[in-house]
Amino acid sequence: MVVSLPISANLAAKRSLPAHSPWYLAAMEQLVSVVQQLSQAHELDAITAIVRDAARSLTRADGATFVLRDGDCCFYADENAISPLWKGLRFPMSHCISGWVMLNAKPALIPDIYADPRIPQDAYRPTFVRSLLMVPIRTQSPIGAIGNYWASPHEPSEEEVAILQALADTASVAIENAQLYMQLASKVDALQESNYELNRFAWVASHDLQEPLRTITTQVELLEMRYGDQLDERGRGYIHTAVESTQRLQSLIEALLVHAQVEKVEDFGDVDMQDVVDGVLQDLHILIGETQAELQVGEMPLVRGNASLLSRVVQNLISNAVKFQPAGQKPCVRIVSERRGKEWVCSVHDNGIGIDEAYHQRIFGLFQRLHAKNHYMGSGIGLATCKKIIEMHRGRIWIESAPGEGSSFYFTLPGN
Amino acid sequence: MHILLVEDNPSDVRLLKELMEGERYAPTIDWVIDGHEALDYVLQRNQHARASRPDVVLLDLGLPRISGYDVLKELKEMQGFSGIPVVILTTSRNPLDKNQCQALGADAFISKPRNLQEYQYLVRQMLREDFPRLVRAA
């Protein structure tokens, strides 16, 4: 968000420093601090309060109002004055000096309100006001106005107009920023909501999908166990294919559940990646044994994160490294880490089939598979889950690879 | 041995019973299909007026009407019933669900078998005479 000192204030400051009164210089100084306050205000209420108070103290007026355009009405949103003015009231644009200021997009200087035809005298008679100065907020199609009021006759000076206009210009930037900020905040809310719904959906769907799937699996297996010898080879083949498919569906659903559950974890602490890698190698010992994979593990860092989530990442990357290999090749996998500035870069390198650069981004998307199912087993969810987890840790994950030259997966984590 | 099985999926019940068929030490399984029935059973109300006291309760979590969590809570708070082991038998493999059940006093948390082999393992456990104590130890 950028709030800069309005051009008119800058110009006023540069143009006329030597010629201006000490009051003007002090007011400019105060205006700078108002600009700073406004730059930190993200809500209309806060902006209103700052502008209302500054409008009165900058010009040392007896009262100030903050008026917003509301359709065909002027809405007196707030005020700071020696006695009540019109706070909370609405007047038609055509019957109100703030309306005139907004419609004409220029200031109104009125030394004697009872001598000016633009003033609805009935509205002023109960008040202390004798003189006023009003400036538009935003010069292109104004969205409001700021008023200054004096109890005794007062001729608003050029300096007062300049200062008040500078405040109005600043306020208009702040109001626009607040509106953008509110739009953004409500968009973020909506996004978070839909993200939550989506995860909830994935969780419920995969949970409910598992029930019938378990039944199919066991019934087909039961059929094979009890009646397998009454079938010929082809019949047993059908059953075998059915069982295999249900197993694939089961691992798919489980991967989806894991992906959906990543959202729920909030437990972050110090994690020794050495322990994480050791644990994963323990879990994968069957796969490693079957493939006779050769693993090298370098020194691993202490990081800040969630150990079980990071285990999932490491497990995914190592099992991919072992699985995606040319037929008959012994997998060689190297897991290392390196400090770069405040973060750690961990990486998993393999001598596998490699991935064409065209797919380097896509593989981290949900349900992206590059291989036919009978070639390499994969759910198309694992790397998406890795990405989700690493991003939860405020890290990045990427790949360097070329077909036939193995793959290197990198991810960064904050140091502890 | 006498097991109260609270489960709304008939095929799970059929399979368990089938796998126990012909076993010498097969336990008696009383099957109820939801949380209401389960509470009626242990309180010996309605059609369960003559029910006997189970040695162990196998309880699904995703039940119609009253959830497994609420049944578990009631059972564990019930006078004279809290000592009977309750085994949660659920599709969930989520550690968060497991923690919640443990907090409510579940004696064991078993994820439902995904294939025949896992079923056979579960049934072998259930066929052991010391199943209730086994559950406690777990």
C-alpha cells in the first residue's frame, strides 16, 4: 500500500517555504505526521477520526466536519467542534454547501455565511458557525468534503485553503487504499473459506469412498480365496485385475486424504531433519531392499517445522527417486543439505529416468501424472502434497532434471 | 467370549462372521446398527431387555443418529460400564481421530481392514481368549 504526500502539499511546501508564516510551516510539519498516521489506517472509521481531528487542529478552526457523498446526499459522517454541528445527518446535494463543493469540485470560502446564497440558513442558525471553508476530497469526481468553521467572522486565507486541500488529497488516497484493502480482505476471506470447504469436501469424499471400496476389495479377494480353484486362468486373471485396481484406488484415496489433512496441522517446532530422514529410511526399508537402492545421506540441518509433515515430503521424494528408474537399474539416491542465508536447502538427487523441462512446473500440480499406470505407479498427488507442505513452511520446492540424466528435487526450509 | 459390535455396514459384519465360521473359540457377536441401539443394548432397554453384558465393545465412529464418539463418551461415563473395553473400529486412519478417541477413554483404535489379509489378522486377534486384555494392553 502506498500513501504518498499529495502533490499539492509537496508543491505548496516547495513553492512557498520562505514566504509563509510560522503557522503554515508548523501546519505542514503536522500534516506530515497526519500523512504517516493515515498510511497506517486500513479502515474508514480510523481514517475518519484522523481527518476529523486534523482538520480542526491544522487550521485552528472552531469546528471541522468530515462529509461523504452518499448518492444524492451529503452525509455528515463525523465532526470535531466546540458545539454540535450535523454529525450523522444527511442533506440533499443541491441544498448544502458540501454538495456545492463536491458538484463543482472546488473549495468554498465563505467569510459571512448569512451573506452567501449557497448557505441554507435554517440549518446554520442553531449552530455557532459564522464563517466557513470547505474543500472537496478528490478533485476528480469528489467523494466527500472537509469543512472548517469559525464562531467569529474569519476570512479563510490562501494558506488555510492549501493546508486543508492537502489534507483532503491525502485523505482521498487513504480512503481509496482502505477501500482496496477491504476488498482484498474480503477476497482473502472468501478464498480461505472456499479452500476450507474444498479440503472438507476432499476429506469427506475420500472417507466415504473408502467404505464401499473396502467391501469390494475384500469380497473379490474372498471370491478368489474360496472359489479360485473353480475358475480357469482367464477367470483368475479377471479377479487379479480387479484386486489390483481396487488397491490402486485405495492408495489414491489415501493420498487424497493425506493431502486434505495437511491443512489441519498447526503444531510447529524444532525439527532435526536427520531424524526425519532416518525415520523415512526405516519406513521404506522394504522398498529399498527390493530395489537394492543405494542411499547416501549427508549432514542434515535443524529446522523449524512439523516433523510428521516433513517426513511425508522426504518419504515422497525418496520413494519417487527409487521408483522412477529405468528397468533393471540400481537406484542411487543422495540426500544432502546446504545453508543459504537464513534458510536451508535440502535436496534429493537420483539417477532415475529424469523429467523433461516442459513438465518441471506441472508435476507439482494435483493429479499430474506423466506415465501410464502400468509403467510407473503413482497417484499424481504426492508432489502436490509436498508442495503444499513446503509452502506451509514458507519454503519453496523445485526440480532440476533432464530425461535420462536423473532428477534433483530441492526444497527450502527456515532455519530454527 | 461375548462381543457387542456396533456397525452400520452389514457387509463388514457378514465378513467378520464368515471368517469366524467353524472356529472353535468363536466369540458370540451381538450386532447393533447404530448408537441408539448400542445404548439400548447396554442399558438393556427395548428389544435388548434380556441382553447380557459384553466382554468387549467394537465401535464404529461414523454411525447414523448418534455418532461413535458420543456412544464412546456415554459408555465411559456410565456407572458400572466404564470397565468394559471399547475398541474403536473405523475407516479413519487419521491420528487426530485416534487422539480424540483416546481422550474419550477408548481402549484401542483399530483402522478397518482394507483387504482380506488384514481382516484375517483382525479375526485371529478377536479369536484369542485374551482379546479383551490384549485390547487393554494396546
